[in-house]
Amino acid sequence: MTSTTTTTTTESGNCQLQLQLCVRGNVPWQELPVHLRSMLHDNRRDYEKFVFNYSLKNQLRFRGNLASKVFRQEQRYYELLIQKNINGLGVFPYHLADIVTKGLRVTPFNYYLDVLSQLLRSDKSYDTLPNFTAADCLRVLGIGRNEYLALISDLKTHTPRSLLFSAKPNPLDFLPRLPVRVHMEPWWRLDIGYVLETDIRLVTPGERSLLDDLIDFGAQPAGKCDYQVVQSLYRKGLIYLDVPISGEDRISIPPLRNFVMNRVSGDYFENLLYKIFVSADEHMSIAELAQMLQLELDSVKQAVSFICRLGFAQRKQTEHDQTGHGHGQHASWADYNVQELPQTPQITPLNYNLHASSSFDLDQQSSPKTPKKDKEKDSSSIGYLSSDGNTSDFSFANMATPTVPTHSTHNSNNHNNNSDDQELSSELEDVSERTTTTKPVTVAAPIASTSVKSGKRVGFLFDSTLTAFLMMGNLSPGLKNHAVTMFEVGKLCEESLDSFLAELEQVSLLDAEGEGDVSRYFAHAVILRSTICSLRPLLPGGLDLLRLECLEGLDWQTRDRVLEKKYKFIVSATPLTATLSHMFSIPFFGQFMRSSDATTMWSKLFYNHITGYGPPSLLLCRGTVLKTLPRLFLGYGKLLVNILHSDAYVLNSENFRNLNEQLKNGCILLQGYGIRSAGQLHYESFPFQATDARQAKWATHRAVQKLAEHLDLRRQCGYITFLNTGVPDLGCEEYELQVKLKLPQRKRPQATATSSSSSKSNVPNADQLTSYQLKSPDENHFAATPEHGPANEYTSDDCTQLLASELANCNQSSSSHIIRGKLISENSVELPINQVAELSPEPGTEDWTLLEVNFGVPLFDVDTNTRICEQLVQQLSRDANLETLPECAQEAQALFLEFVRQCLYFEDDPATPAQFREPLQPTRPLPHPRINLAFENGRVGYWNGR
């Protein structure tokens, strides 16, 4: 049932995407594919409704699109578009400024006033604003998180007496009167706005002259006009700014400033912005970027224009711009790049606020304390817009077209019908760092790079855990902007690494002394800097830092095109908590299997099985109930618990019943982790260096030798985690790579289950057990002599028969049997230490056992990181190794998937569905376990519940 539901949902989503492409491609109803018509119940009216609502939501231009075929009133269309966009808290449609500003007199300033007033009326938090909307509000209105909180306080404490016993105060009375002075570039273009005769009376002769030129000659470059006149006309709302972008332009993305991290809305335009963030660089033109992303060039140019307007990207100057810089440019722009940000932007004057006094000084910098009443204009005529955007009718077609008010206010019903309410996906602190008093900030104009690095680069892959460490640790004052860039943009380019390394250089591990867990943040920052310094010189193009979650935002075909064009190979930080849904098409020093929620559990069991070494482990299915502590954990006081969607944690073995709650929600992996306390961990890097004496001991470890037989550790890099639980590991006496699960004997009717599991055949009958009974060992052996002998050599008489049967199967000399017999017969006598030392251990016995294997570069251990970086520089980055790396990864992936497949069914069970016997597909998520599995005595087998 679940599989069928998932398939249906996927098909529905594909049809929805195809419908959207048909709307953008102006496909009429007559040419619509048959399967899409059937989805719309062969109803042309439903298609027209979809076209209309999709056009409004995605801010499509009326002329030249299907919207003009299904709706006849152009002015009303744009009025509804603006109102729907305000209700959805979207960004101002700058690409439609020639319509909404010239024709409707809706400027970015009064648009965002309506957005914020809507939030204030609804008593919603600042986090409700999507990221880019909040950033543009900050740029236009000067209102960030702190200013918004001050507005809420003013609304509650400065209520006029005339409104105490009537309606709530109008938020517009507390909002700014004029927009703040925004940053402009000389190559931006000016165009005339909606100018009335009354506006002409309030302008200066210089401003009127500029308006006349714009009317007579059309749009003009801002650099040819007086800078102060341009700023004045912009603040009065009589002109609007256009940021022209051509297909030949190139952009660079510096560290973000004044970015507000609230939430993502998930709409088309926002997704496009993030795709451009992670894909663009200064070596690629906008046309090439659109071709690589396989998107319309006009849509990409609109998105690039918007992020350049916000200051998140800078257009690279061409040779023509550099030679003609200053030629024909007004003298007032000579020092335009050094501007002082306004003081206390929340109290700037207001130009279109009819609630304010009728006369005011444009240079006034004080906010009104006594609001005045105003007649609220009804906007209920648009309250019929549906919340899902698919059910609105066209009953308004015959209605009179009202004039769009400068500030629209809404009644309570209109708030209840607010469309595009979306779940918050991320709530982080506002990084704008604005306070009530702002110091002068120098904004540098884009300057052509003097040393441009060309050629392919190295990509260093990380996830949001690293950015969280850099943001939360208060490591360096300037490090936060780079961390925000890494998180929001999804990458930090080579051109920004110098300033990033300068900030990391100020971080010292000595600053973290005595700070507890905070020392992890300092360690990651210090080791990250050494990693960048090591990998950056590998290729002439340099190094880019890439965030995995942003790459996952692209479809895998687009992602592969982006990576193949820019990068020669990718090195991954490890471990990664984010999901890798599809393997990379270029050489990748990292995990060889795609991520899923159960990957960690399967991989640990896989490494233990192919090596024959590892702590006793249980992989339990969802629904299993533990009534007693499993026998393979007897003597272990600490257990390592691996659960879905969370980090592993240590549990006292006497609290094992707490796991039953987690087993109701998903599978878990239990591992023995220590006797009295948690075991010791040791990290060892690979490839192993033959000349390093410190690694010689670990290179001869039996687990490492077995691991090297099946996985090529010489061509990959990573580290192995060893665990010392206090119980030596014997390994596997009869090693076999294949997993063969035998079907348990059928239960008799009178059998009573000792544990309840998800499969009814998991618990055997008590009469069907072997002739000898495995009884509880003497736990005092573990407590008294944790270093004595292997784990299965108990000193209890109850285990004599079991030990005898095990010894009979050992291919050893009779003298070794005599020694074992003496040890067992003398179970009541403690052997002196010197006698224990004289007994030579078995060849396969290891004090340290294998816990986990990770591929990539760790950022938490200095020694391991240093060795891996040395290997990458010296040999792993050579072309010969890079050519064979994908093949090695595919072989390891095939071996891993075959192991998982063999663990899903009983070999001799004829009732096993055929789908479980088929090979697993690498592109699909790993299945959860169907059978309770145990790793004991060096191999994986079925666990009978005891």
C-alpha cells in the first residue's frame, strides 16, 4: 500500500510539473497532451483556472502569455498579482516595474510597507518573512529584526487615546515615511515612474530637468546623472531603478552582507535564486549558466538582476567598462562607492503615507508619535482568491476595476484567506547586525580581479553541521558573514578564500580551554584552515567549498553538469549528516554509496562482516520488543545505540527496555561498547604509510588486512575507528563473505515466545534448541578480569559443554586443547598475572576491534586530518589514481548492496518474495531490515530472540 501511494504521488508531481511547463510554454488547451487533460478531468475550465493562478503566483507578464487568453482585464490582472504577492509575502516583482510602478504607482517602498503592515496586524513574528523578502525589506525600509521588534513595542505602548476604546492602531502610522538611501551602481538605469502634476510642484529645478530628460529620451544610465538628484527622486518615488543584465555578463558572489536568515518559502523564484547561488561563478556568462541549468535565459537574467540589486552578487566589469570608466560619467559619482549608511533607519520619513501629516520635510529624521486616523480602504474584492491557487473562479470578470490604493489594508477575513502560508524550514538568527546607531560602512565598488585563476578546481564538500559550528562558536568577528555565505549561497569560491583564511587564522585552540563542548567549534575551525591550505594548491584553479544540501537542491543531471564543468574532483569532509541522493559523476574522495536513513546501520554491519571483527551487534527490526537483555551483551555495561535520523548515543545496559519505545518508530542497531565504562576510541587514517612507524601496528591489524582485501584502501582516503571495550576480539574462525540466513525451525503450538518481534518466525521453540543449553556466564569474570582472555572463555561450569563443542571444531594442535582444558577445569582458581602473560594468545586475537569506516577528510582530529591531506597531495590527486577511482567506488558499492540484499531474506525460505532476491538498485534508498540480525563470533546471522 505504501509503495502504491508513493508511486501515485510521484506521478501526480510529475504531471503537475508538466502542466507548469505547458503554461510557461504557452501551450493552449487544444495542444495539451492527453494524460494532462485526463488529470484535469477533460475540463477546459480547470485548465484556465490553473493557468490564471499559476501566472499570478509566479508573476508572469500578462502580454505574451496564456494569462491574456483566459483573462481579459490587464490592469485587474496586475492588481491581483500585487495583492496575491503581498499576501504570500513574496519579493517585489522588479521585472514588472515598467507596469506596476509606471501604471499602478506601486513602488518597492509602499509594497513592503503593505507587507509589514499585514504582519503587524496579524501579530506575526519577523521569522514569518522569507529570506529574500526580509533582505529586501531591510534594504528598502531599513527594518530588520530589531527594528521590527521595536515597531511591535510601539504598537502596544504608544496607542493614541482616541483609539484606546475603538479599533487597533494602524501599523502604517508607525512605519517609515521615506525609503532609506539605497546603494546604486553607475551602470544601473533610471526610468520615469508615475508622476502627477502635484509631484512636480515639490521637486527642485535639477530634479525637474532630469524628469524631463527621462520623459523625452527614455531610460538613462544612472552614472550620467547627478548622484544626489537620483537619490532624491528615488526617495520621492518618482523614478525607479532597473538593473540590466545581458547574456554576456558575468557575476561574482562575495561574502553575504545584510542577509536575513528566516525561512525559505519554496516558490519558483526563490528556488531559482538558490540554484544560481550554488552554480554561478565569475568565469561563466549568464547565457552559459542558463544553458547549464537548462532554464529560460530571461528567468535567469531576472534572478541575477535581483541578487545584484540586493548586493549579494556583483557584475564583473568588462574591458569596455574598464577603459571607459569615468568617461561620460557625472562627477558626483566619483566617490559613490563610499557611502555612509543612514542613522536609525526605522525613523526615516515617509513619502506615500497618507496617515502622516500632509506637509513634511523630506530631510526630517523623526518618526511620528501620535498617529492620525484614516479611512481604511476595502480590499475584500480580492478575498475570493483560493488558498491553494487552484479553485478560484472568474466571477470578478464583470466587476468594476477599482483603483489600487497606495496602502491596502485588510480585514480579518482577508487574513484568514492568506495564501501561500508555508511551514518554516529554518529559523536562525538575523545576521544583519544592525543596531539603532550604525557606524559608517565602506561599500567597495566591484573591481576587476588582478589575478584570475582559470582551469578546473578542487571541490571540498561539507554540510550544514560545519556552518553551524562556525556561526555558533563566536570564533571570530568576521567569520559569521562567511559562514552565512557558506550556508545560504551553498559555496565559498576561491576568490573569497583569502579573507576567509584570514578570519580562521584568528581562531586558536587556546581560546577554547575550559569551554567544554565549545572546544569542538574551535577545533573544526582550526583544522578546516589547515585543510584548505593543503588542498588549495593542488590545481591551478584553486579550491571551492561546496555545501551538500545546496547541491541536493539541484536535480542530479543538472548537478553533474555543474560539477563536470567546474571541478576535476571532489573531496568530502566526513562524517556527513546530510543526504547524498545520487553519486557524483566525477572522481569523489568520499562515501561510495548513496545516503539513506538506514545507511549508517547497514554500513557498520557490512564492515564488521567483511573483516570478521567488531563488537557484538544487533540490528533489530521495527516492532521488536526486548523483554530481556540479549545474551551476546551479557557482561557489557555500556551499549552504543544507533537510531534513525539522529546521532548515536551510549546507553547503560540495564536500561535496555527504554529501546522498546524507539523500536515502535524504526529499526535500531545495538553494539557492545564497554564493560564498566564506555570503550576507548582510536582513529587511524588510510592509505597507510609504510614509512610511518606509528601506523605499522595498525596496518598489520587483522581487520585492516581483511578490509584491504575487499576495499581498495590505497586509492581512497578516510579513517578507521577502532574500539577497545576491554574484551579482546577473536575474529572469525571460519570466514565466509556470503551471508546465508537459515530459516528457523517451526514453532510448536505450545511454544511460548521469549521476545516479540515483527516476524512470527523469529522465536524458536524451547524443545527445538540444541542438546546443550547456553546458560548465563559468570558476569564476575568481566568485572574482575576484563583483560583476561577472549570474550567466550567463561570460568563458569555451566559453559563447559559449549566450550567443549567449540574446541572440537578448532583446527589446532592437541596441546592447545590441553591448555584450554586446564583453564576451564581451574575455573575456581585465579591464575597469577605472570602465568597469564606466558600463555600466547591466539593468532586472530585483537585487543582493538573495528567499529566504523569513514571515507573522506575528518575535521575533528588533527593527526588523522594531517596524514590524509599529505596522501592527497602526494599521490591520491594524480591523474592515474583519479581515473581508477570511480571504478573502485562502483566495485565497493556493488559488494555493499549485495551484502544488504543477502540480509533481507532466508536462503531456504520458499515464501520469500522474488523482489528481495533481485539485486538492489544503487539509485534507490536502502531498505530497512526485515529480519533481526546479530553479529557475533565474526559473522552476521539470524538472531533467535535470546
